Amino acid sequence: MRYCPNCGEKLERGQLYCNNCGTKLNETHPQHSRRNRKQNTGKAWIIITVVLVACIAVAIAIYFLLMVLKNPSGSASDNTNHYNSHPNKVNVLSTSFSENFMNQENTGGYKGFELGMSPEEIKHKFGNEDGTVELGIGKVHKYGDMGVYYGSDNTVSSVYVLPDNVTVDEFKKVHGEPTKQTENQMIYDDNPDNGFTIFINHKDGKIQSVENTFQMDPSSLKQINSSSHSSQNLSEAFSQDVLNYSDGISKIMNTAFSAEDYTDQPESLSEARSMTASWDGLLSDIENQADTDEEQRIVEQLQGFKNERDEILDDIEQFVDNHDSEAWQNAQKKNVSLEEELKVFFDEFPN
């Protein structure tokens, strides 16, 4: 029942004016208003819920995107294989390492460590080193399971993987028998046309370093025996001259690549060229001393190093005379390969 708000007269449903006092009446529906308020409140909560769900979905998407960018290799199995709790941790016994390192060219570097980087660039990107290790080439700076060697121009000339407590037998079980093996090195290079060679240093049955570098000269690879030179077949004078000459090859190459910029390159090349005459005189003496088959084989190796040296110098000269950048790149690649061959030669030579 409704009553007039002015005089209290009883009103009928739908009545617009009071019959007693004539007051105009407003038709209200309180239940309908309450229902509208409830519907509006429900819609607000739905909107809030949708917005929250959308925000959560966006946050999850951003998180996974960052994870993918941080680890481009992507798959969960790769994370397991490389056990990336440390950014520079490398599992050399994993299938991933076999596929992406042992059987794929990484001559320019690996895991962000690249040839040509300066010590400042390495420190900026990877922080402070974890110490150094001594390899045949010299002092290698260690960052987790990665290592770099700085060449004569104080930039990275070699990049190494430095496994932690991995035996030679464990390595062979995963990657097979090497193409060649000496007392301190293993070489994997079954494809002469893939552009790279795997060099491995080992000591006391443990892997010291693994390097993916420019392909070794096939003729030099064939000359490497599965064991070191027999010292009883070499005279002391002959051995000393051989070591001096091979070291001279390294000195000539260091001189040829010692220029700080393009303007200094002609002078460095000229100095390197002048050094070859005196060193090749020593090679002639070594040839005259070679009496046994073993000594003759060593002479052939030295002649191979000499030929590679001359090819590198010719490439540098082509670069200087004609501004041929491809010739310069070829010189650098051949020099890295020659350095590796000399390392193998020194390692298998009796001290």
C-alpha cells in the first residue's frame, strides 16, 4: 500500500496525483534499483578480473621472452646438457657440444668469446677472470670453462674450452677416436673441406683444452705420428737447430702481424721478409745434417712450415699493395693454422 507523502491519503497502484490534496506523485521501483546496483557491481568485478588475468598473462609472456633471449639455444634439454648454472659452463660430454662445437665451425670464437676482442672488451662482457692456466701456447686467461689467449697485438687470438676434470677416455667415449693423437694432443679432422680442425691438449689422462680453429694443412696432418719423435734417432745438434728454426717461423709471423694499424703494415712486412733469409740459412744447415729417415721426415715438416710462412707473407703483401681485404683474412686464417701446427710439432718433439 502507498500513501501520499503530503497528506497521508491512501493511494492506488499507478496513481499519478493524490485525490485528496492533488500532489503529483513519483513512481519508484526500489527493488529494480537495487537489482541494477547489483548488476553494475557484478560487471565491475568481471572487468577487474579480466584486467588482472590479462596483466598476469602479459607478465608470464615477458618472462619467457627474456628467458629465450638469455638462452637462444632454447630447449630444456640444452639447458640440462650445458648445466648453465654458470654462464660460461660447458659440458664437453654432451650431445649438444658434439653437434654445436665438435661438428660445427666455431673458428671465430664460442659462447661470446671472439677472436680480435681486447682485454677491456672481455672484462666488460664477462667480468674478472678466474685465473690463468698454462698451455703449450702460453698463459690462457680463464672464465669459467672458457679461456682466451692474447696474441702479439694484445687481442684474442685463440679461444678455448677448458673442461673441468674430464678424462681422455670419457671424451673418446662420447666423440670417438681422434684422427691423430700424440703424447699430449689429440686432433679431430676427418673432413679436409669443412674449414676447421679440433685441437685438444691433454695431460696425465685429463683433457686440458679443446679448441675449434682454422683447418690444419692436410699434408702437415699426415706427417704427424701417433707417438712422439724417437729421441735416440736424433743428434743433439740436429734437435737444437730444428727447435730454433721452428721458433724462428713463429718470430717471423709475430713480426709480420705486429703492425698497430694499416700505415705500419708495410714496415712490419719488410722486417719479416728480411728475417726469412737468415732463418732459411739455418734450414739449409738442418737439411745437410739429416742422415736418418726420421731426420729427413722432420726436415720435410720444416719445409712445409716454410711454405706456409711464405704463403702468409705473400697474402699480406697482396693486402698492402692492393688493399685486398680478402687476402688479409686469408693471411690471418693461415697464420692461426700454422700456429697450431707448430704447437703440435713442439709437443711431440723430445725435450
